[in-house]
Amino acid sequence: MAEKQWEIYKYINGIISHLGCHLIQINGIEDHIHILADISPIISLSELLKRIKQSSSYWIKENNILSGFDGWSKGYFAVSISPRDIDSCKRYIANQKEHHKGVVYTDEIKSFISKLGMEWFDEEWQ
């Protein structure tokens, strides 16, 4: 899995670069990934994620990178961060495997949403 995972990350980096953005950090586990990127002002976040999901889904399926891969979920979670938080965010993303030994994905997202004073909508993640 690890080798295929990094193939996918390299492909996603190519998409991000092609769209004029800069990948800072990427990592994840079997059911999700985290991307820290500097996004160009000429593309919206939703368009960037749409292009990442569409292109990488097609590539993963066409090249049989992950057997049984059916595509990404329709939802996503995104926040902006201060430049002073980049290093801690990079460490957090790099440490995903260790982090998720004790926290499941939905609990992680619910925690982020709660800390931001927002509401959780389960149907968004189906």
C-alpha cells in the first residue's frame, strides 16, 4: 500500500502544480488524505478539489493503482491557516499513521468542526 500511496501523492502533486498551486505537504491513511497547499488566487478551492478528485480518480482506476477503488467521497473539509502554523500543520500531516491509531477519521473531522464553532452534517460525508 505504501508504494501505491506515494504514487497517488505524486500524481496529485502534478495536478496541483499544473493548476498553478504549490503542494507543501501530503499524507494520509487508507480512507483519507490531508493536503497542505498554497492555492493560486486564480482557482477556487472547490475547483481545485474537483480537479484533484476527478483526475486522480480516473488515473487510479485506469491504471488499477488500488483494486476496488470506487472514487473519492463527494465531501471534503478545508480550512485556511496562518503562515505561522505551517510547520505544525506539516508535522500533523506527516504523522497521520501514528495519529490515526487513536482517532478515527470522522471523529477527527468532528473535532475540527467543533473547535471552529461549526455544525457537523453526516449526509455530507456519505
